[in-house]
Amino acid sequence: GPPQGRLQSQELGKHLHGVADLLQLHGLVEADVAAQAERVRLLGAAAQRFTRPGEGYQPCDPAAVQQRVATLESRYQELVELAKQRRAGLEESRRLWKFLWDAGEEEVWMREQEQLLSSEEIGRDLTSSLRLLSQHAAFRGELSGRAGPVEQLLAQGRVLVAQGGLGVAKVAERVEAMEERWQKLLELATQRQRRLRDAVGFFQFQAEAADAEAWLEDALRLVASPELGHDEYSTRSLARQHREVQEEVRNHRPIIDALHEQAGSLPAPFSDDPAVASRLPALERRYRELAARAERRRQELQDALSLYTMRSEADACGLWVAEKEQWLHAMDVPDRLEDLEVVQQRFETLEPEMNSLASRVAAVNRIADQLLGTDRRHQESVRLTRQQLNGRWDHFRALADQKKETLTSALNIQNYHLECNETTSWMKEKTKVIESTQGLGNDLAGVMALQRKLSGMERDLEAIEGKVKDLRAEGEKLMSHQPEEAAAISARLSAIELLWDELCQSLRRREESLGEARKLQGFLRDLAALQAWLSRTQTLVASEDVPGTLVEAEGLLSQHESIRKEIAHYGEDYRRARAVGREVTRGQTDAQHVFLHQRLEALDTGWEELGRMWENRHQLLSQAFAFQLFLRDSKQVEGVLSTQ
């Protein structure tokens, strides 16, 4: 038909392909219209010759020609405008059908995914459930990838609705439906992911619970083993292995607790499943049973180890006792003191060993007490072992005490005889000293020589007398404990007492024979004692210590006053010694008397010097006391003034 009729057609296509065909036909029409543009221009140019007045041939009125040309150009422009409007309508129709086509494809994809997401398939085990979750994760990635194009398509639909063109109501309806379906798809994806994750958690719980059950069964078989070892080494090895098992049992407690937490986090459909609700209590019961059995086996292994240890230690103690018993039975008590001391030294080394063994025997008894309280199977064996060891140990200690007592008695007897011999020699020596003074005269030289000879004799005699008394008491004690030695001890005592009487008689006879020399000897002894006291007292008074406190000053002053009293007490001894000395030395010119006279002069000088020294020291201490008293009063006054 004519182009104008085709361009005025209201047919815009029933679908996208129809619109495409119409656009293709419209393109041909537009080409025809464009091809007529040159002809219209040429006609207009040709008509110009007939419209110029006075030029050439004019077949008709120039105005009519111009009118016809204007009409042609106007009709052509109308045709161009119709073509433009037709194209705009077709383009709008194509956008509409393109949107509807794309929306349809998206809706088809969404419906397919809705069917997949609505599936109740969650897997039959952990592997299949994880595979489905992995597939769903891939779908979520695809969903995220399609979100952009879907949003772009919806934006195109909203633009079409906003423009209010062709099919606006249908576009608005499809946009709304597509938005709802997209949101529903997102919700279904979230729900599907939640279901799959819950399923993975459920199957994960089942897998871990199955692992825990398998481990519990294996561990129960281990702790239920009746094997306790056949000796200390094998039992110790089993105990070490069992400690590792118990450590593993303790380490599985957090795993059981984690299963409880995992079951508590499962949603209702899974948490109510019998595989969860009844499985956990059974697991907990089995775990407690395992822990109890492991503890019983630990105690059984400990008892077995203690039993083997006790037997081994008891055997070792028995061997030691047997060896030492043999030595004690073979030991003879010698008669000589030197041999006795050797045996005593060997016996002394036995005591530390016995103390060490006593600790081991006590340890065996402690183990036995422990086993009697825990091990019901070997109580008779434990009692028998302990009784045998304690019996042998008590018998050995009694034997050792008996041997020690015998050895000690023999040593006491030998030491007693040795002390008797030493005391006898001592008394004989003193008797010889007394007898050696028989040739000394009664003059001063003889008396001084006698004094040197008999110096310390009185103290020695006192010591000898005490020793004789000790020997008498010790002898009586030994005779009561060892009657078989009574005769020998009594004979030794009688000999010693006889010798002591002879020594005392010899000394008395010598003292009686001295006469006046005895008095002279007493004077010389008193003079020596007085000079010794004078020297010590001068040393005390010569002290240069200065007190630093009032208390110290009072103490030193009191001590110095006591020295004055002591000097006054010795004044009578000094005057008596001085008078006797003048009488002894009067008219004598021999060397011994001259030496004695010099000693008396030295005594006078020392006595006077002691008086001066005491006065000087007393003055110094009095001044120091007054100074310390002043310091104390000054501090008290300062304290009172500072408080005011």
C-alpha cells in the first residue's frame, strides 16, 4: 500500500519478534521516503523556471505552480513526520516487549530456583549435607551476581512506568510482581542456608558423637583389662601406660562438654531427634563409667605395684638381716682393750645401717597398712610378709642389743682396770714426790725448795681422793651388773684404797716432820697468793674506759666501789704478811732472804700504787658520772622548755 497508509498503521506488534519485524519493514519505508526527498527537491528546482515572471514558457499561473510545489513539500514533510512518529511508537513497543521478555526470563529462572530452594533435601549424612551446603554457597554467589542485572531491569521498568507510555499498567504490575518474587527468592535462599547449616550441625554432632562412642568403647576395653603385671617392672610399665590413658580420659571431658553445647545449639526439629535426645545421656553414663573404671584400675595397679615393692623391699631387708645376724653370731668378745676397741668401732658402723634399715622396715609397714585397707585379694599374703619381716627385725635388734651390751660391759671392765692402773701410777708418783723432800732442811732455802716440790700437792690429793671415790662407786656398780667380775674388781679396789691410805700417811708424816718450816711454807704460799691478787686488781683499776651513758657511769662507779671494799678486805692479809716478812728477814743476809726482802718491798710499792690508782680512777669516774647527770638534766630542762 501507499507509504502514508503504512505509516499511519496502529499495529505495533504482539511480541518482541513482531516488533522487530515491523521495525524492519519500517526501515524499508523510511528508505523509500528518504529516496523521494531528492525527487521532491528536483521538482521544486524545476518549478522555479515556471514561477519567475517574464522568463520563458509559462504554461500556467506561476502562483498555481508555487502552490503545487508547496503542497508537495508539505505532504513530504508530513510523510517524514509520520515516519518519525511511527519509529518512535515502534521503538517504544520494542522497549516494552524487551522488558516483558527479559522479565519473563528472570521470572522463569526465579521459579526454577524457588522450586530448588523449596526442596526438603538436606542430605543423609555429613558428607552429603556439606556437599549441598557447598552447592548452596555457589548458588548464593550466582544470586549475588544476578542481583545487579535484576535491579537494572527493575529500574528500566520503573522508567517505563514513569514515562507513562505503552502498556504502563502491565509494566507496573510486572515490576511489582518481579520485586516480590525476588525478595521471596532471597528469603528462600536464607531459609535454605539455615536449614542446611542446621543439618550440617546435626550431622556433625552425630559424627563427633559416633567418634566419642568409638573412643569410649576402645578406652573401656583398655581399662577393663585384668592384666596387672607379674613383677615390679611390668606393673610399673602398665601403670605408666594407664596414666596416659587417664590423661586422655581427662582430655576428653571438654569434648563431651562440647557435644552438650553443640546439642543445645541445634534447633527444635534436630534437638528433639532421638539420635540427640537419648544419645547424650548414654554418652555421659559411659564416660562416667569409664572414669570410674579407670580410677579402679589405677588403684589396682597401684596396689599391685605396692605389693611387689613391699615384697622386694622385705626380701632385701631380710637378706641384710641374715647377713648381719651371721656376723653377730660369729663375733667373739676379746679380752684385750685394744681388740675390744676395734670390735667396738666395727659395731658403731652397724648403728647407721640399722637406722637406715629401720626406715625401710617402717616404709614396708606403711605400704602393708595401705594394702590392707585397699587390696582385698592379697591381705593374707601382706600380713604374712609383714609379720615375717617384723619378727626377723625384732629378733635382730634384740641380738644386736645383747651383743652391744656384752661389748659395752667388757669395755667398761677393761676401762675400769685401765683407770685403776692409771690411778695407782698417779698415787705412786705422788708418794715418790713426798719421799723426795726428806732431805730438805728447815732453813728458808729448804722451805722454798720444798714449796716448789710440793706445789699443787694438796689439789692433786683432792683430785686423787675424788678419783678413788669414783672408782669405788664404779666398781660397786660393775659388781652389781657383772657378778662374775666381782672378785677381780674387789681386789683392785682393795689395792687402790690401801695405796691411798699409804699416800695420806706419808704426807701426814712429812708434814709432822717439817715443824717450823711448815709455818714458813704457809707464809710463802700466802705471799704468792697476795701478790697474784694485787697484780689482778691493779689491772682492773688501770682501766681507761670512759662511760658514755649515765647507766654505764653508775655501773662502773659501783664496780669501782666494790674494788675498794675488796682492797679493805685484803688489808689485814697485807699487814699480816708484812709483819711476818719483817720477822723472817730481820738480820738475814743470804741470797734467799735478800730475794724475799725484795719481794716484800715490791709488795709495799704495789700496795701503795694500788691506793693511788684507785683514787685517780675514782675521781675520773665521779667526774664522768657528774657529766652524764648534767647531760640528763639538761635534756629534761630542754624538753620542759620546748613543751611550753
